[in-house]
Amino acid sequence: MSALGILPTVGVERTPPSVLRNTMTIAQRELREAVRSRWFLLYTLAFAVLGLAVSFVSASGSGGSGLSGFGRTTAGLVNIVLLVVPLMALTAGAASIASDRERGMLSYVFAQPVWRLEVLLGKYIGLAASLLASLSLGLGACAVILAWKGIAARPASIVWLTGLSFALALGMLSVGMLISALARKASVAVGTAIFVWLILVFVSDLALMAGTVALRLRIEELFLLSLLNPLQVFKMWTLHGVDATLDVLGPAGLYASEEYGARLHVMFGAFMLAWVVLPLSAAAAMLSRRSPL
Amino acid sequence: MTPRCVHVPCTLVVCLVLGPWGVAQARSVEQGAPATPVVSAPAEPGVLGRRIAAAGAGDIIEVEAGVYTERIRINKPVTVVARGRAVLDGGGNGDIVEITAPGVTLRGFTIRNTGIDLDQENTAVRVLAPRATIEDNTLEDILFGIDLREAPDSIVRRNTIGGKALDIARRGDGLRLWRSDRTIIERNTIHNGRDAIVWYSADVEVRNNYAYECRYGLHLMFSDRVTITENEFSRNSVGIYLMYSARVELRQNRLIGNRGPSGYGIGLKETDQFSVRENLIVGNRAGVYIDGSPFTDKQPGVFVRNTLAYNDIGITFLPSARGNELTDNNFIDNIDQVSIAGRGSLDANRFWKGERGNFWSDYSGYDQNRDGVGDFVHESRTLFENLMDREPALRLFLFSPAQQAIEFVGRALPAVRPEAKFTDEVPLMRPVSIEFVPGHGEGRGTSRLLLISGVVLLGLGGGILASARDGARDRIGRHPGAVGREGEIG
Amino acid sequence: MIRIENIAMRFGKTAAVNGVSLHLDSGDSVALWGANGAGKTTLIRCVLGLLRYRGRITLGGHDVRRHGKRARLLVGYVPQEIGFYDDLGVAEAVRFFGRLKGLSHADAGATLDRVGLHGHEHKRIRELSGGMKQRLALAIALLGDPAVLVLDEVTASLDAVGRGEFLALLEQLSGMGRTLLFASHRIEEVASLAKRVAVLEHGRLKEVVPCGDFAARIARNAVLHLSIAAPIRKRAVELLSAEGLAPQLNGAGLLVPVAPEHKAVPFRILADAHIPVDDFELVSHEHAARIGTERMPEEDRP
């Protein structure tokens, strides 16, 4: 310990690393930690296994027609994405800042020559990259299985689905990080994230269904209300991209296709973007305002 | 859930064997006019009129290549044949060809550029006399294509009819028959038109035609004893719509991706004594739509050996639909296999007969005695389908986990289980194998691109992982909050 | 090097730090002295820009609030207790923080050698003992050879030997012209490391005194903390009071203020009466006032 080594003389003032560099440093570190966590492995496996199951079922179900059921495969994959991806992204986001705070790591990192925004963005990017890896592996495996099974599917569909799943993951990650910025303990943050997941996946849809029946909502009201749920936006956007129409979703879908047509892309994109930007901005505001303890 | 399907290979074999033939056939339709160098210089005006005026009955008038901009009226029984690329150009006004004498043949022309006046019904070829033969023509940029008015015993064959790129409400009919009994319509291709419509014409045969991106692929009104075979209707609003007609036979047609706001593969309204056999009905909004059919109780509505796959709704019945019998059909992965609009009941229709039921991809039973028939009755009673039938707006929640939650509740709690929509006492364990004529539309051979996309995605995911693992040794597991507190050194 | 001007910081309604001003020139070494809750850790966290404060703090002329990144680049910080990313490798951690400090490639091996962690490069952080973690924190603080070292009770989790080695290292750094700002509870630490002592009381800066004066005063105001078995504690109080001392009962024993030249007197009195003393400690007056009754305020919790 006493061997101090050679220390150069003090006085040369260095410039702090750029925002980009710091962000990427933190992103890499976060990606590494995420990829090494058993959660990542678990979710990726669950996602891939469910996706493959759907692909197999629809591949073997093409029946006497010799035609593919890729529409159905897409629907099945959409279903899995809706269930797994938000859970994955919300919990990953929720654990990120809160667990660092709990371990005292947050204030230690903030005491380094970094901006808090760099830490937030770095964590966001790192986790987003890990989610992208997970999604690509799962859906890529599905695509290979479908191709191997000779399903004549449009490759663009699966790429589109992957892209939108990633967009959904970005939105949910953003919400997760806001929860994380607000919570003091990681366990509380993750619990809240699961609660939010339940609301987005089940409660809001069921409530809207009940509202449709009980309040006799008009279809345009129903459609606009459903836009508030990012999961619905993801689902509609995926179907709109694959089929260029939402008529599969009944009167409300028909209304949307006829009323807005190609503008739906812009609408869905805007709502999805809002789910990415707004919670993350709120998280940034929270993080810079509050003490990191 | 998983259909035990083993005959996909056999279907593939059929496709492979018949594929080249289908391609050749399609090509022959498209190349009705021989390809010779285009003559752009307009011909002398009135030259065709003078030649027709000079001809006698039974003459063959050969028209050499060139662009003819005159209105043509054929008022004597002659054969008018294009030699080379003879173009009849309407110049964007009015009609182009009018046939007023019986027994006229018009063959091999390119007819283009009618007016766009819907009230005047600007038409490329109007036939006002019996026994016309209109064949091997290419109609482009026209409002109405071929219009047969009181022209029985005619033949419309191997024509390609392409409508104007107008909004659907401003288009005309690609093909129209009015009181033209015993007409044969075969091997035509119609696209971007409004309807192909048959009014008050009996004993008509419609075969091997292909219509896409129209409103109604084929529409019968008050037309009896019509046979419709081996046609393909893809991506129209409605594939085939039968109204107020009787003794209609539909066989071996392909109805694919017809998805307009009503969007049926086959629609039947107050049609009687019909049979629907061996049709391939895939990816439509509703595969079959039945309203008030069969209209009388003379004969049950026959649905045999059809494949209904991947439609939003396989068959949708209005409460007025009674007396249909469905056997040996394949219901494969339609989101809603059978739907009943409103709060009606399907009791008046049968989903099995004797020992033959249908194949249901959602049948969950098994077949222990291996007789090809499921050991349990197939009952359709999912709570969400039931809700959707009653409240169509709820379709918006399709494919969402909330839908599955509702179905789970429906299965778990008998109290909220809906009544069975229908039952099939003898559900088939395997799909009925049917050989189809090859179709036009389906893109095949995209598997390789799909494989490439899959590999690219796997590469992307793997790449991210590799970059994260770079320099780090493999060790999985993370214990949040476990901080060592030993507090000693060395 | 460090200019703290009229700093105020509140936790809710409690003023954790109030009106503190303190200037440290380059090469200075100041100990923050005070009982728990006096505001030492809060002040340190303000200097690092971790808390929102009123007033103004500059490091090397850079405002901590406005140019925090540049200001913190001058600082190596060792916290009281550190919860690293457990799964990180030791060398990996050094490289990570090196990058954050703008070093293109931190030589992990050499850095770890410096603090005696040679040979532990390939361990995971969770495999390190508390003391080793503390050394790693110091190694990281020294990355890029910052002009200022800010240390918060860094020896609290170390045993006597480890503490000695750690202090020797810090003394060496101070001798090489680094500016030191550190919080401490221990007199010997202050005496060996500080040039000046800033005494904090209830969030206010009471005084700043040269280290020599302070050590003398501490010695003058020394309080003996004696561990005596409970049944005979009362008798010990009576005996000592009879000899003119002013003992006070305390949870684990007695607190006895003693004159610097007569620190052994209580031992003689008790020995004569055959009252065994299990252990003793010489503590500061301020510290003594809090022993046993104090509760750790929120800001000092790990």
C-alpha cells in the first residue's frame, strides 16, 4: 500500500470528456450489466420460445391451401410482444436508477465529472441496446423457422414487427426509467413497474371494453381513447403496416383507416414518440432536481 | 389447436406440376395482341368506317397496325381483326366501338381512352346485338369496358380490361351483361374497374377469369343457372356477390384478400338453390357472407369441400340465413371461424351431416379410435367471439392480452360461458385435401428473403451481445444491494 | 483551490448546513470536525454538486453548479462506504471510471498497484472485502491525478492496520501538493493529515483553527470513556465523584472529563477500589456529548 508509484505533478488541466463519450461509456457499461443479468437471459428465452411456438403452430396449420398464414403468425407474435416486451422494458428501466441509488452508486457516479443527463441517457441507450438484442434474437429465430418451414411470408412484415417492437420497448423503457427516477428503492420501483404493466396490458383495455359496452362509446371515441395506450398504438401500427388497413379490427379499425388513411403512420408515430420522449424528459427533470441519495 | 396436417407436401406437388402451365396460360391472356412495333402516327380519319361500309356480310376486315382515332360502328355481321398492333383510341371522349349487328367478331385490338362521363356511360365496346364474339382485346384506360345489352349467346374471351385510375366511385364497370342469356365469359382479366356485373342473364358461364382491385369481382343480379368456375378474385372489395339469383354453382374459385369495408370472398343475398364447392377462400375480411339465403326451402344451401383460411371471419351469417348445410369444409385459423351477426342463432343451419362434419383448426379434442373423426363434439363458444358478435366495435381489442384474459375467464367460469354458437358432432381430425387450379396472385419463393431477414436480425442481436461481452468474462447473475461489509484489510 | 461561500442547504425544515464559508488554497488540507449530524457529509456532497445548495462553491475557479463537470474533473472522491456494481471486474471498474474522467486508457494494473490491490485485477468487486473496496475507491479517486481529494470518513470501515496504511498514503499525497478536504471523527487522523480544522456544529461553521491548536485543545478537553460492568458502575461514579471528578453514566459505562496531565487518575482510583475497567477510549468533548444518546441523522446514513 505504501508503494505509491510515480505520480506526475499536478497542474495540467484536462478537459472533461464530451457528452457523447460519457453517454457511450455509461451505455456500454449498462449494456454489459444488462446482458449479464439473468433477467435478460430469462426474458430473451421466454420471448424466443413463445415466438417459436407460434411460428411452428402457424407453419403446420397452413392446411389444405398451401398458403401461408403469416397474417396469423404476425398476430400471434404481436400478442407475445404485447405481453413480454412491455414487462421486460418496464422492469429493466425501473431497476436501473433505483438500484443504483439503493447501492449508493448513483451519487458516486454523479460525483464523477459527468452530467446527470449523460448518466440517464447512457443508461437508456445501454438498456435499449440490450432490449434490441433480445428482440432481434427472438424474432430473428422466428423468421428463420418460418423460412425453414417454407412459409411464404413477406420478409418486410417481420422486419416491421421487429422495428415496432423496439419502438414499444423504447417507450416502455422510458416509463420504467421515470418510475425509477421517482422511487427510492429498487423493489418499490420494480413493483410499480409491474403494476403499470398490468394496467397497460389488461386493466385499461378491459376498462375501455366495459366503457364501450356500458357508455355506448362511438367508434371514433373508442379509437381515439385507444390511442392513449401505447400497446394499442403498437398493435394498430403493426397491423396497419402489414396490411395497410385496420379493417381486421372491426368498425373502429375501419373508421381509422377510412378517416385517416396513410396519415395513421404519422399519428401512431407521434403517439409512440410521445411515450418515449415525455417520460424520459420527466425522468431527466426528476433526476436533476432531486438529490441522488 | 395444431391441425395435424400432412398433406401440405401433396399440395405443393400439385402446385409445382401445374405451375408452369398456369404461367403460360396467364401469359397468353396478357399477350392477346401480337407484339409488333408501335405505330404512333395516327391513321387517316374515317378509314375504318369506310372499310366497314364497303364490306359485305361475313367479310373479314383485317386492320393493320396503327392508331385509329375514329368512333367505330359495326352494323353488319363481319369479323374485324387486328393485324399487328392496331389501336382504337377514343381520345378521352365518349364511346369507342359500337356493335349493332348480330354475329360480329372483334378480335385483337388495343382499345383505349374513353371519356369519363358516368351518366353517358362512356364505353370501350358496346354490343347491342346477339352472338357477338369479343376476344383477345386489350382495353386500357377505359370507363366502361365491354357492355353487352340484350346480346345473348355472346362470347367474351381472353380480353384484358384495365380501368381508369379513378376513385372507385367514379369508375365504370369493366364488364356488364344486360339480358344476355347463354353468354360465355372466360379467361378475361379485369382490373381497376368498378364491377363485373351480370343483370337478368340466365345460363351464363363464367370461367377462368381473373379480377383484381375492382369493387365487385363478379356480381350477379337476378341471373339464374349461372356457373362460376375456376375464377380468381383477389384484392377486390368483394369477390363474388350473388343477389336475387337461383341455381348458381360456384366451384374451384379462388377468393383471396378481398377486404373492402364490406369485404366478402363470397356474398349471398336472397339467392336460392346454390352450391358452393371446393373454393379457396383466404384472407378476406369475411370469407362468406350469407343473408337470406337460401331464399326458399326447395334445396338447402350447399357448402362442401371449401377451404376457409385466415379470414377475419370465416363465415358470417345474418339471422335471416337459414337452411345451409356445411360439410367437409376446412376452417383454418380464421380469427372468428363462424360468426352470427347480432343476437341471432345458427340453429337453422347445419355444420355436419351424417358422418361428415368439417375440419376446425381450433378443435381441441382427439381421436382415440383413429377413424378420422374427433371423439368429442366441436362446440364453438369463446366468450370474446360471443362479445364481438354482439358488439362488433370490440374487435378493436383483437390480438391483445386482454382478449385472452376474457377468453380465459370464459373457460374458467361456467357462469359467464356463452351458449355454444353451433356444434359439429363429427368434426374431422384432418383437413380435407383439395386440388386447386393454380392462382395468379400469390407471391412464392419469398422464403429465402425471409431467411435472410431472420439471419440479419439474429446477426444484429448477436452483434450487440458480442459487443457487450467484449473484454468481459462470462458470468451471469446480479445481486442488487449485496454490499460487502467485512471491513478488514488484507 | 476550493472556495465555499456562504453555503446553505436544507433537508425539509432542518438546516443541514447554514452560512458556511471556507477557502482552501492549493496544497491545503482541511479536516471537517464535528459530531454526527453537524453537516460534514452534507458539506462534502455540496462541494461535489450532489446536493442543491444556496450560495456558491468553486473548484479551481469553476462553479460547481454551473460547470459541475469541469469542476469535478479536478476532484478525486472517496465516499464513506461504496456500493460498486457488484458484477464489475476490478480492472473493468478502473477503466470505466477512467473513461468518465477523460483518460483514453487507464492503466488498471499500475493504478491498482498504487493502492496495494496488485493481483486482484481479475476479481469481481463483490469478491472484495470492505477494506479492499475502499482501496479500490481510492485508486479510482486517484485516476487522472486530481488536484483535490475529497474524503468522507474513509477509514470508518477499516481496522487499525488498514487505517494506518491508508493514512500513510494520504499523507504522502498531501505532501505532494494535493489539496485535501476530509471529514473525520478521529483525532489521530486529523492530527496527522490536516493543516487546519474546520469545526462544524449544528450545520454552522464554528471556527477554523490550525491543526496544532486544535490537537492541544482536544487533548485539554479530553474525556475518558470507561467500560465498566453494569452492577458496579454506580459505585464507580460515587468513588470518582468523591475524588472531585465529574463522571457521567452512559449506556456502556462512564464518561469522565480529565485534565490532560492527569488522564490516568481515574484508573488509579478505580484500581484501588478493585473495580475492573474492561476498556477505555479517549474521546473529544463534542463526541462525548453525543455518545450513547445520539441517533444518526438522515444525511449520514449509508
